[in-house]
Amino acid sequence: MNKFQQSVAVVTGAASGIGRELALELARRGARIAISDIDQDGLVETKSIAEQLGAEVLSQTLDVSNREAVFYHADQVEEHFGQVNLVINNAGVALKSGTLQTTSLDEFEWLMGINFFGVLYGTKAFLPILERARWGHIVNLSSLFGLIGVPEQSAYNASKFAVRGMTEALRQELELSNSTVSCTSVHPGGVKTDIARNARVGGEFDSQTDAERESDVKRFDKLARTSAASAANQILDAVLTNKRRLLIGRDAKMMDVIQRVAPNGYHRILHKVMRETN
């Protein structure tokens, strides 16, 4: 039986990348979908494609760092569809600013507002609605960087470790209360999306030239081996099998093993990889 058939799924960050592919795959599997993003043009395109696939789509421009807007969005989704079964807190951003010392507090707050608080707001806003449905599931997008610390990624690391910790704690709380809702923490490695190209630049990289920035994007693309479509399918399959944690990509799986085996020494391997790609 197709669990997603006629279910109601919410996807944030659906204008491109993994979010778009999640929305389209859910449409193919027969779900009714509520999609959101701050990128209105990209969102319109996702909606159009999903409707061509036969899905009923509610589309709303949304800044997930705005608490009131997220809770209002949740109310609108429930009012429109009458229920919600699946919430995928996918919206996220990247920041290139250098070391912790050169990353400003404003930059930290901007990134945490989207990557962590956006996930927290989405979880808090939709959890009561999910509990009123026959079944419910929350998927929170962390990262490979929610498993290991990476130089010059302190803000991103902080946000993704926070998402992982919150989600793992929530999973246990739901199990202990015998809730009909479950949740999954997702940790993609390199996925072919525009997150590197759209990364906010600050700190010591303020003066970076367009050529240098393009070189960085090409370096990321070289390391990103997993397609967004593959990542989306793995995420939905993880919902069906009720996985506690999903690692996406060989890089994420490899670094997870290395971190477990050598928690005090994985940085040596990481530094070697970074030197080879620079």
C-alpha cells in the first residue's frame, strides 16, 4: 500500500534542490503537498511541475526564521487540507565567512535563525497537527556537518548539530509517550544543489572575487556525488521504514564510521581531504 497516497505533506525550501525533488516525488506518489520557500519564482516553478504530475498543491512564500509566519503557515495548511501527515523541515542556508573569530555574531544569528530555529518552529508548529492525524512523521534536515566538526564552518556546524540533537531527543520523547508521530534526522553529504552557489559571503571572504567564488563552487560540485532526486527518494523511503537517522552519500557514511572509530583523530583525515581539494 502506498502510504503517501492522499496523505498531506509539508516541504519547506521547496523552490530548488532537495526540497523541489521531495515535492515532485511526493506528487508522483500521490500526496497532496504544501510547499514553501522564500524564493517565490522557484516556488512557482515547483508548483507548476507538481500540478502537472497531478498533485493538489498549496504554495506559500515563507521565511522560516519568522516564528509568527511559520505558525500562521501551519494553521493555513491544516485549514486547507484538514490534516497533515508529513513535515519535512528542509529549508537551509550556507555561510562562507572563515573562522569562528572572523564570523560575526550577526552572521551566526542569521544562519541559526534559518537552519536551526526554522526547523524548531516548523517542528513546534506542526507537531500538534500531526498528532491529530492517523499517522504523522517529521523529517529534519541536518547534515554531514551535524556529525563532524569542520574548520571554517563553525556557524553551520552549530546549526546542524543543534538540529540533530533536537531531533534525536524528540524521537525518544515520542516513543516514550507512544505517540502516533515519529521523526527522522537526515544527514546528507555532498548533494548536487545550489547551496554553495547561493551561500552568503562575509567575514574574511568579503573581498573574494567572482572568479574565486566560482572556483569554490566548482570545488563543491566536484565533491557532491549524490543527486537531489536520489536524496529525496532516500528520505521518503526512510519515512516508510521509520528510520531514526539517515545518512545520504558515501561521504556521509564514511565520515560517520571514521568519527565513531576515531573521535579524537578524524580531523587528520579531514585535513588531508581538504588539502587535496584546495
